[in-house]
Amino acid sequence: MSKTYEALKRAEALRNQERASEAFDSPWPAPTIPIQGADDYYELRRSLLGASVGESVRVILIASPLHGEGTSSVACVLAKAVAESGRSRALLVDLNLRTPALWRLMNVSGQHGFINLIGENKRIDEVIQATEFEGVSVVTAGTGRLNAIDVIDSPRTMETIGELTRLADVVLIDAPPVTLYPDTRALAPLVDGVILVVEADECPVGVANRASEIVRETGANLLGVILNKTRDYIPEAVTRLIG
């Protein structure tokens, strides 16, 4: 076993000890849209989606292994990259009904959205909203009495996801954590591809591997993995341990 591997494992153990001793008001921080590194998202669009945008890849599910890894932020910035310069129309759909965040990130109303579409038989044009970004629209999670499982299991959800392609060239669906809820397992076979977002230095390797296995077990097309919030190649804490 290499010294680097040992140091990484020790660093992870130290992080776990620190987390266990801290008390948080909420289990994960409020999402924010990254300001720096926007060029990475244009490169991501090119490398992950390439010429398939608007052709074979129309509906993309974005999920993470655990909470707080940045799926909502990644979805928003990727939508902006897709729609930049009138290249394509992008539609964001919030199916993370556990901890919806797109309404805050895109500065729109969260009152009517996908839950209302399924539970109240609203039309898509009644819940879709324009955003401040040209070419980007959004369907928020919405509000209502239906719980997440009822919405995901509804036959109309499958029909609706198919209909969304009429409204945009690329549909980006924000989904809840893969390893914590069954939602992504149910949704993955309904889309053209899945992108996993993994937070650097935070998500354990074993959990990330399990998340990718779950996606593949559904038969979905795993387009790629985004290593989000990257820091130094070897974290400072690990550098001190090695030294």
C-alpha cells in the first residue's frame, strides 16, 4: 500500500471525525451558481454532448451520489452553456423533489411546477417559466400534496418527459442523490443519458463507484462524471500528512 493512499485514507478519516464533532443548522449548504470556471462548462458541453445535442441526446438527467455535491448548480450553468449565443434552447426541469433548488438558483417562482403538472393536471405551458438567461427556461418542482414517489411513479411523468423535447433542444433534469433515494433509478431509463456530479475530496470513492453502478444497472447511458468543486490535486491536509 503506497504512502499516498495511506495519507488519503487518513485524511478522509480526519474529515469524518471533524464532521462528527460539528453541528449544522442544515445537512447541506444552500446551492449557488459557480461564477468562476465557466469555460469548463463550455468544454463540458463539447466533450460530453458534442454533436449529439439536438440529435440522439435530448434529455439528460443530472444526479450525484450524495447531497450537496452541486447537481443543481451544474445543471444551471450547463443550460447557460448550451443556450449561449442562440446555439440551442435549454429547458431545466427540477425533479429533485426532495430538496428542490432550481427556483432559487434561476430566480423564478417555485409555486407551480412539475408536482402541479402531475397532481393537478396542469398543462406544461402553465408551469414553464422564462429565466433571465436567453434561451433558458425552467419547470420548477412546484408544490402540492403528492410526495416524490407518487410523482415519479405516475404514468404521466413518463409521458411528460417525452413531451418536453417539443419545448427545447436540450432538457436537463435535476435529480436527487442516486444512493439515497429510488427516484433516479426510476427516471434514468426514461432519458437519453445521465451525468453524475461528484464533489472532489468529499464523496468517498466507494460511494461514487456505487452510484455509477446503480445508473448502469438501470440500463441508462452514463454520459460521464463531473468532478465538481475541485481543489489541489493533493489536498493541503494530505500534503501535511505526507510531509
